[in-house]
Amino acid sequence: MKILDIGTGRGTMAIMLALKGYHVITGEPEGHDWADWRSSAKKVGVENLITFKHLNAEQLPFSNSEFDAIFVYVSFHHINDKISALKEFFRVAKQHGIIVIFELTPEGVEEVRMSFPSHANAVDPRDYTKNTSYSLNIIEHGNINAYIYKKS
Ligand SMILES: C[S@@+](CC[C@H](N)C(=O)[O-])C[C@H]1O[C@@H](n2cnc3c(N)ncnc32)[C@H](O)[C@@H]1O
């Protein structure tokens, strides 16, 4: 399985995948390295399963149809050009590959705003996936929804 994680942050998603035994390529734009994901990965013994690369979701440095799965864990609403980013996710996903976008719900955003009042609004990825060929399964879970796209 070739797996890509968009928006490394604290490494929550990449580390969870690595703990399941997967090799993960993860990244975020240069200058965005705000969290020490490496120490956390080291602590739980999975640093060797995670490869970090500077990247911008809006123009990914990968070939067409490279990945079996792409994970975007509460990063989508931080990306400026969401339409380009989604096009890129579908471009680099293999046929029948999955794109899993975890996004805060409006209720989730309200909770985050108790600590970070200027946090961005909730985003529904379905508003940005017109004209793309896929099937979609949504798992609703209170403050966070998982949008699981499968490339047709
Ligand atoms: C809330 S954090 C993500 C948390 C992370 N996914 C985790 O599992 O811990 C949001 C991330 O989105 C990243 N980001 C913002 N714009 C981006 C872009 N254009 N391409 C890739 N990542 C981006 C930021 O660098 C930031 O780390």
C-alpha cells in the first residue's frame, strides 16, 4: 500500500497509520513545520515508517495514480485553493484508490473556537468535488465527519 498524508501537523494521522504498520509519506508546505511530530513518532517507535516531504496540496510533487490511499486529517479547511487540492488528490490516487478527508463539523469548529477564537469555518469537501468521478461514503461522528471518496 502506498499512502500519502496531507498536512503533517502534530503527526496524529501519520503516526496512527504507522502504528498499524503502514509506510506513510507525509508533508506540508515549507515554513509550515510548526509541530514536532518526529519526537512523538520516535516515542512510539514508528519514526522509520514515516517519510516527511515538503509539499503543497495544491500542486503535489507526485505522478498520476501513485497512491492507494490519501488521508487529509483536519487539514482541508486550512488549504487555500481547495478545488485545486481536490483535483490533485484525485490525480495522484490510483483507480479505486481512496481519499479520506476528516473535517470538523460546525459543532466541532465551535468547540475548537473556545480555545482558538479565530479558527476557520467548517468546510464540506462535497462543495469542491463537482465534475469528478467517485463514490462517496460519509461517517458522521459528532465533531468530525470522515468523507471517504473512492476514485472510479
Ligand atoms: C490542523 S493541522 C493538521 C493536523 C495533522 N493532520 C495531524 O494529523 O496532526 C493543519 C495542517 O495543514 C497544513 N496545510 C495548510 N495548507 C496546506 C497545503 N496547501 N498543503 C499541505 N498542507 C497544508 C498545515 O501545515 C498544518 O500542519
